[in-house]
Amino acid sequence: MLKVHILNPFACWTDKDDLWNHSELESLINNHANSIEGSRYQDGRKLKHPNYSITQWFDSKNIEYSISNDPDWIVIHVMSGGYLLHNQNMLDLLSDNIKKKLRTGRTGLLFWYPYETENYREENIRSQISGINGAGHNDCLIKVLVTGNLNNEDIVADTQKQVSLALRKVNPRMHGETPSLSKFVWNNMVNSPNITVVPLLFFDWQLITHLKQVGDTGDIIDEDFYNWNKSKSFMCLNGKDKHHRRLMLRQIRGRKLESQGHISYVCSGFGRVKIEGNVDNTLNVNEWLNEVPIFLDQKPHETKSNDRWMNPEIYNDAWINVVTEAFPFIEQDLFITEKTFKPMLQLQPFLIQGNRYTLKKLREFGFKTFPTLFDESYDELLTVEERTEAIGNELSKWVLLSSSVKKEMIKSVWDDLLYNQQMVFKSEFRKSELMDVLKIF
């Protein structure tokens, strides 16, 4: 059984009743009470969704764990992009015994941050970890960052190659124990001063489990209720005002495609309309204010409290989905969020304005993309500007097709649409390399 200590349990905001939900926080605090002397770090910040907690991820993966005074892992929930900058002394609260175990590699420090919000701060998340008092290599041999940035090397995959090579050289019958993956991973972590980064595809699981928790799975379109007589060629929903979303809206408007799509541009920010004046130096903000916001089915305060909701009337009335991801303009990163998995649940093909190789990464995880419908070479283009223009070209071609042709093309990929939907439904059963990392003790 995995033994953990959650250094900073958090409160969660519920979507249904807009009340503080302290149940998980209280449960964790009670479980931790008196378990590790002097090590409780109670945090008053909130995360919007309860299943952002690592313990809920453990539960869904059937990982048995206990709160222990002799933990394998000290877990820190990274609440926001600058959270660690404001909590650099949090490890001071740990007991001397735990600090000793961190120094000797018998306990690890795990930063749980599989979300996309690290780019809301200029400070690199790894440098933030390095700046924490007590997180240097002499004080903590094993540091793991679980990140939603999929453009990171996979330590487990690399270590598996080492194990395979060792197995070729060692005959277990003659030389004893078979080389262990967990031992190799542990050795690699202990002997490296660097933070071990574990990429985690998180948001397909987060989306479907959230919908189950709040009782919104009834809004997911199934085969029997699929509308084969749609009025719109596409949909493109946008929450926060960002540079790349402005680019996409310009593509749609410049090609005079607005009447063919369900389009929103809410400009949401802390429950109100917020125009980001500094995200696009080529744009006159006053002129932009004449063009946005565009409300469709939700206003800023509604997207804040219920941003995972998928209006079935809108989704079932548009053939395809133009997804504007979270940070496609950070070219060195690759985040895939719930924005991509919503059309999968709603049986829609998609064009994704994401980071370079987003489609390639989805295929690596087993999802289907739609090269028979669109020229998906846009996924390989170097900049978000190039990818956006190429998506605009594909969207223009799609809009020009007759309704009967669109219907036949959707039928041609129908099995793939059903497959993607089931992939999201079953995401809790997908094995993650993180499980191998957690087993090193």
C-alpha cells in the first residue's frame, strides 16, 4: 500500500450549489491529525474542481494508499502558477524524521500539477521548486513534478529501455533476481540533481469524472440521440480572451464564416468580462471592444462556476468543433485540456488550434484524428499563426460542402467518433507511467 502525506490539503468549490465544500479538506485534515508531528500545512486556497486532488486520482486508478507517519511520498498540490513562489518555506513544517528520510532518498517529494495553469506566471515551475527551502539536492534526493505538459521526456519509458538492456546481459536463472524497473527508476532519481518530470494526460479523466460527480453525464450525446440534420457547419467556443483565440476569430470573420457556426467569445475573467489589452500588440483594444464579447449560451459568471458543462443543444447542432486550446502560443509546450475532449464526448470531429504535434500526441495515446476529413498537416507547422491559418483553410473547405456531403463524411468516420467517446469514458482505466514512479519505494 502506498503511504502518503498530503502537505497542503485544499478546499474545493462545488459547481452545483456555489458553496464551500470542506468535506475533502476536513477529511484529509482529520486523517493527518497527529500523524506527522509538526508537518500539517493547512491551505485556505481553493481549486474549482474536487477531482483536481491527487487522492481522487488515486481512487479512480484503484491505488491503495494510506495517510502515514512514515510516508513514501510527501505530496504538494500546486494551486496556481505562482503558488510555490508564495510558499517557499512550507517544507520547514516537516518533522526532523521526515527531513532525514528526504535527505537519504527513503521518502520522495511529489508536486502534483497536471493542469495547464503554470504558464500564467513567467517563472518556470522547475525553478520555483528549486527555490523552495529544503528542496535542494542535499536536502531532498527525490523530487517529482507531475505535469500536464506532455512535451517532457518520460523517465519510465527511458528506464524501461535500461531494464531491457540489462535483461539481455543477465540470465536471472544464473545470476539471481531479475532487474527491477522500480529499482532502476529509484537509482536514476537519487543520482540526478534534477527534478524528475512525469508528464500526465489528465483532462480526459478529469472531465468525465467531473461530469459523473455533478450529474451532467445526461448531456452527453449518444448514438440514439445524434442529430443528423444540423443547422451549423461548425462550432467554436472561447472563454478567456487570448492572442491565439483572437487569431482564430479573425480567421472565421475574415473568411465570412460566422453565419455557418455557433461561436462564442466570452472574455471571461474572475466571473466578469475581461479584455486582455496586452496579449496582442497589433490590435487596438478599443476597436476590439466593439467586436467582443460574443455570448452564446453562457456569460462570464456562468463559465466560472460551470466551465465543464456542454450544452447538448449547441453540440448536437454543429457538425465539427474548432477547438482553441489553452496555450498553443507557448511553442515549446504541449498541453491537452478538457477543451479537446469535449467534442470527443459529443461525437464531433475536430480541428485543434493547439501546440505543435497535438494531433500526433493524441494518436500516441490511442485517440483517433480525422485525416480523411481534413488535411492534418497543420499539426506540424512551426508557429501558432501558421497553424491557425491552415485550420482556417480547412474550415473554409468544410463549410462549402453541402449538408448531404457533410452527413456522408461524418458517417465515414462514425466508428472513430464512437471509439473516441468510449476512450474518454474509459480513461480511468488507462495505465500511467506515474504508477511505476509511485512504486519505487
